[in-house]
Amino acid sequence: RDDHPLVRRRATEALRPYLRSPGVAESLARVARDPSPTVRHAAIDILKQTENVGLLEAVLRGALADSSYANLAQGIALFAERFAEKAPEAYQTAGLYAVTSWMGVVEEALIHAVSALSVEEGGAYVIAHAGQNNPDAARIAAIAALPPLALDHVSLRAEARETLRGSLADRLQPVRLNAASGLASLGVDADIEKLEEQLEQERDDEVKDAIQDALRQIRARADGTQIGSGAP
């Protein structure tokens, strides 16, 4: 109850070894509503280990409406980790797909969660955040998340391949690298021309290697010499 948030945060962190003691989890759940975002964050970081799943779910649902972007991202990640089956509904109910955050902190966390949970309905969200008008962190996460999502859901493959092709010439090296790697698993003959064009222009050795690998894998699938997941 100290007036200073730093004191309250340190007092909260001191409870970590006592999480399983009677009443401690309930006390931390109250602390998770503290006015200070750093204190709330500390409380939830401890509570994530609690065996009281009902209490934890209630706290995390509250975190999905937190005013702090960092805490909101924390809630998104923990909800996916602890309540995977309920997470898609919880994200939708909290209106998270409409949130725009500083530096894409929330969007990045939501993209990672959607990919980890393999939520087909989240594919459109991931694809939308691969574009140039999004924060760099969100774009990098989106391009990395697309291939596994598209491999799991045929309905996403055509648009995913189009998005990956369009990202081969991106200004960000991680985006180009992930786009080439994604086409290695998703690409088909129609993607070869774009990959060859980019190979001639690419100056980064790691990306060039990824493009060459994508070309090898696409051609191997076309020749029937390798089992692949390319989509029509």
C-alpha cells in the first residue's frame, strides 16, 4: 500500500517464493489491479505459475484490457500459453484485433499467439500486418508466422504466397529472409520467376542462400524428388 510504485513492485516480487502459500495468489490477484503498470506486470508474472486456474484466467482476462501495451502483450502471451483453447475467443471478445500500439508491441504479441495456436481466422490479421504501413516488429513477426499458418490451413496458402513474394524486396533483411524461407516450404513453380529476379538484386548473403534454397526445394517438389507442402 506504499505510495511509491517501486516499493510496491519490490514488495510484490518478494512474494514469488510464497505463491503456493495460503492467500498469496488471491493477494497477487488484487495487486494485478494496482494503479501502476509495473506493479501489475510483476503480479501477473508471478501468478502465471499458480495452480488456481480459475483465478489465473480471471486475472488474464483483465490483463487483456490493460491500459499498458506491455501488460497487454504479456496477457496475450500468457493466455495463449495457459488457456490455448479459450484464447481465440478471449482475444476476439477483448477487441484485440483492432488495437494499434506503439512500436507494434501488442500486434507482435498477437501475431505470435495466433501462429502458435494455429488460428485460421487470425490469418487475415497476420497477412494485414505484413504490409509496409505496419511497425517493423509486427511486420517481421507476420512474415515469420505466415508459412506455418498456411501449411496448417489450405485456405490461407494462395494469399500467403502472394504476401511472401511481395516481401522478397522489402527494406528489412529479416522480412526478406523470412519471405524466402517461407517460399521454400510453400512455393510452387509460379513463384520461381520472382525468386530468380530477387536473387539477382539481393546483396545480403544470408538472404541469397535462403532464396537459392527456396528455388531448390520448389524445383525438387515439381520434379517429385522431395515431399513438400507447396500449394496450388
